Amino acid sequence: MTGDAPSAYEAAYCPRCGTETDEKRIDGRLRCWCPECDVVHWRAAVPVVGVAVVDRAAGTVLAFEHDRTGKFDLPSGHQELPESAAETAARELREETNLAVDPDALELFDVTVKRHPLGRYNFSTTFVVAASETTGDVEPETDADVVEWTTPTDAAARESAFVPGVVDVIEAAVDAVGGVDDTA
């Protein structure tokens, strides 16, 4: 509908009335618009919440390979109401890696917009927690093909295997929690 611009969805038909959508220039940009309702269907980033689990002693962060994208990412997913962002991060960690964490143990770490491998943009809220705050045995669960601990150096060497921007978050998370320096 609007060229190469990725979005949460491209509405071919208005979700309100079913009319085929068109484009209309608003504020200098082409916007998805319903000519029947005269409603703009805004392209907005999809909110997601994740968690960087850091093993301080090893200087590693838990990552998983997503079964739909084939890319490594931090445990993350869509917030389900009425969950808080921390509750979402804890649920996603459990669903994707089998680790449990008390949402109150999570610290807000990063808020950014990043491009998802499937083409949309995500408004991403990331928490950080030390691995010692988690319980359970790491194993792939829902959406995960592989779950692994990775150092910032290893992640950087395989950057193309990760969702864009995740390698930087891995490095910053190890620094924030005080993990070992694996570059020496």
C-alpha cells in the first residue's frame, strides 16, 4: 500500500467498514486511508517486551533462535492485557526457554524501535536480570528451535544470525549487569 515502508500490518481493506483502502497525503506522507470512513489507518510500531538474562560469571546472555525467522533474539513477545511489561517479559522467558523469574526481579533496561526480520517495526521494551534470579533448566519451548548462552564477542562474530540491534543489546546487558570481559 505505501511502498516499501514496513508496518504492523498493511490494511488492504478498512477493518471498520470493509472498503478497499487507498492512500492519502497527510502531514507530507502517504498514509493508508479509507475513503468511505475517512479514517487514516496509522502505521505504528508493534509493542513487544523482552528480557536479557545475564550469567555474570560467564559474561553470557541467553538467546534463542526463533522458529519462524531463523534469527537469534532475546526472549520476547507481545504483551497480553492486563499484563504489566515485566509480567510479559517473565512469561515470554518461561514460554521460550523454560526459565522462570519473578517479574519484580526484572530491571528496565532498554526502550527502542527496531526492525523485525518479518518486516514490521517493533516498539521494544527490554528488561535485564541476572541468571541467578531465574529458576528452571534452559530448554527450547514455544517458538524456539535453539536456546543458547552467548558472549558479546560470539554474538558480534555471528551478527547476521541475530535480529538487527540484538547484538548491541547483548553487549550492553553484560556491561550493565557486570559480567566478565570476554574481549581480553
